[in-house]
Amino acid sequence: MRTHCRLGIIFFMLLALTACTNEASDDKNDDEDPDDYKETDTIAPLFLNLQNGMLPSIEHDANEAVDLFENIIVVDDVTETDAIELSVDKGNYAYDRPGLYTVTIHAEDGAGNVSQAHRHVLVRGDLNRYDAYDLIVEDHTIEGVPHTTHYYDDGEEKPVIFYFHGFGSDRHRGDQERGEALAGLGFHVIAIDAYLHGERADDDFDALEGAERQKKIIDIVMQTAKDARDLYDVHYLDNPLTKEGEIYAFGVSMGAATAFYLSSITDVDAMVSLLGSPSFTEFYEYKQSQYGWDENAEFLANLERFAAEDPLLHPERFEGTALYMSGGTADNVVPMEYASRLAEKLNRPDAIFKSYETGHMSTPRMLETAYYFLLGIKD
């Protein structure tokens, strides 16, 4: 009996001790196991000042010191803001080299949860480093494709960049000094007349009404891109003036669609689209709604044919190609939504989309940014 009493007393003492221990645990314990803390916090920090999924852009002059973490607002549900650790993956960014770059900012909380966001950094500098040399401009017709080349005669091989003009224009009228500007970036520029345009004009096509001519636009895009690819393979792949295997593309409006398609059928290092659409099928339907084409057998057959080639429907074909895409917020000729959606599908730091407050007309800022993008990729 006496033994049972002693056991009972010991049992109640243990209960009391346990109760005291539990009360003490309500206060913060400096010896708390950090692994317990990590198990309770599974939410990564949140960037608050994203615009269209991007952190605010930064611009600076070449060789100017810059804080890549400036103007970043990030919070966490547990970790104090000042304790969130920021780090940066600079990619190919160089503070002393002009170009448009994308860097990735990482935010890590005390539990090891990490989130990331991208931001563009534009490094301003000289856009023509070849003006001490002669600019060579020559007209050619090779493989039935009339084209004009622009390059600076510094004795060095240069990467090829195809320049594609818009609908109803030609390689001369559509140039607007862009051939010289691209040459100033260090390219061997090839500006070609689109199929059924310029020196390749066709009387039957020219005689069509505007709405009927627009029906041909996707076929013009595809044929022009294939001509550019074949022209390169035959004449510019193994050429003492060009770097083998380095191809870029730059296009405006219909020419931008050509740049998209060329990049989807051959290896292109980088491409620029000013006011262009990567969509074939949806864009064709958009034009049908604008011009009131009949939804007849020909229209439906075209849609089916275009779907197989549609760059927007096949984003995987842009693997290895960096893209700069720009659109006008008030553009009802080529709505910017198609390029914006391609950027969302690709979801890569080197697939950039920027919108500008303009209609179907490029702006100086749009053009300048495109040049910086090319410099950042090329150099």
C-alpha cells in the first residue's frame, strides 16, 4: 500500500513538471530548432512592385555604377523585410557594355523559401562603333531574290541579319536608314524584297483590291522566309564577309511576321519584331473579321494549312532564339496581343515583350531599344 502511494506522488509531480514546461513554451525560445521553424513556413517572399510580371527597368550609361536591387519592394509572411536576402543572376549583363539585358533577382526568407523576378537593364552607349570605316551598300539578285546588303568595310567577318519590310513596301522604301543602323551594330545586313513586292511585284497581285491582297499575307510571309533561308544557305553561309552559322532577323509589321517564321524554320540566334504578329491562324481570322471575307472552303483550308506552320501554336520552335517583341497599345492593324502571348508561352528571360503607346507605327524609343537588345545578344 505504501508503495502505491509513493508511485502516485511521483506521477503527480511529473504532471506538474510537464505543465510548467508547457507554460514556458508559450514564450519565444532562443534554443528553438530552426528545422521546426522551416517546417511551419512554406511561403516564399512576394515581390510587390511587378509590372506585367517584371520588376521596374533600370537604365544607366556604360561604366556607370548601378544598384541592381534598387526600387524593389519584397515582403514575407514571417521573415522581417530587412532580413530577406536578395541575390542576382546577371546572365550576360555587363555594366560597361551597351545593350539590353535581363537579370534575375532572387529573394530568400529565413526558412529558405525562394522567389524570383526578372528585370531589364539597359546600358546606354555608342550604337555605331564603325563610322570610321566606309559603309558598303550593294544591290544583288541571287537565286531570284533581289536584295541589298549593308556592311562596314573593316575587314572583319560579321554575323548576318535579315531585314524584312512591311506589306506594300519594298526593301528600299522600307529601309528608313535601318540598314545603315544595323550595319553600325556590326552586322552584315541583307534587306530583301518580300515575295510579290518590289522587284518581285506581280501584275495580277497588284491588280487585286486591298481586301483580296490581304488574303495573301501569310503566304507572302512564309515564302519570303523560305527565300531568305535558301539565300543564306546558297550564298552567305560560306562567304568571306560573314560569320558562318550566325543569323539574326529584324522585321517590321509583315516583315516581323517573316522574322518570326524564319526563326521557327531555321536556327536564328536572335530576332526583333516591331509591330508584328507570330500568329498565323488567329491573325488570319482577325483580318477576316476586318475585311468580311467569306468563310468558304478556301478560307477554312487556309486556316488548316496555316495552323501547321503557325509560330504562336508552336513556341517550341523558338528554342535557342532570343526574342525582342514590341507592340502598340492602340494598334488595330496588328494587335499586340499575339506577341504578348508568345512571350507568356515562352516564359524566358531572353523572350522580351514591351508595349508602347502608339498605333501601327514604330517609335524612336521602340527602335532604339531593339538596337540595344541586339547589341546585348551579339557582343
